[in-house]
Amino acid sequence: MRRTYGTDVRKGNPVPYTFDRVAVREDIRHGQRVERFAVGARISGTWRRITEGTTIGRRHIRPPAAPVTATSVRVKVLQPRAAPHLGTAALHLSTAP
């Protein structure tokens, strides 16, 4: 668990990043406000949707269909209950040495 989720792959690594898990967060002090979301990655200069999900809550970990190598990642709220309060997304690689 610590080897996979202990450190964001962006920390100390050059761009692009390779990852197979995206952890998204919501500041639940304001309540759970996200009904549906999507995660996009900039791959070879093009934004592509790599995964999507429903409610986020404190922490929601989504795996894309296959490992992704990207220069940027963004979380898009597709269906909010109210104005969302998202935290920073983290990228992880489960096959890390």
C-alpha cells in the first residue's frame, strides 16, 4: 500500500508521468458535492478522458483501463450537487519497484 499510494509519481520525477491510479479528493467539510466526474490526461499533446466515476468524498481512487503516460492531468466535475470543493489529485503507479 505504501509503495503504491505513499508518494505522488509527480514528486521528484520529470515530465511525462506514468501512472495507473488517480486519487481525487473532495473537501467534505462543505459536504459531498460531486455526483459525477471525469479525469482527463494530456497524452502526446491531446487531452483524453482516461477514467470517470461517481461521488468522490474524502478520497476516491480510479484506475484507467491501462497505465497512462501524460504531461498533465485534470479533473472535470460533470454533475455537481452544489459548487464543488476539490482537493489536489494524486497520481500513483501500482507497479512501482
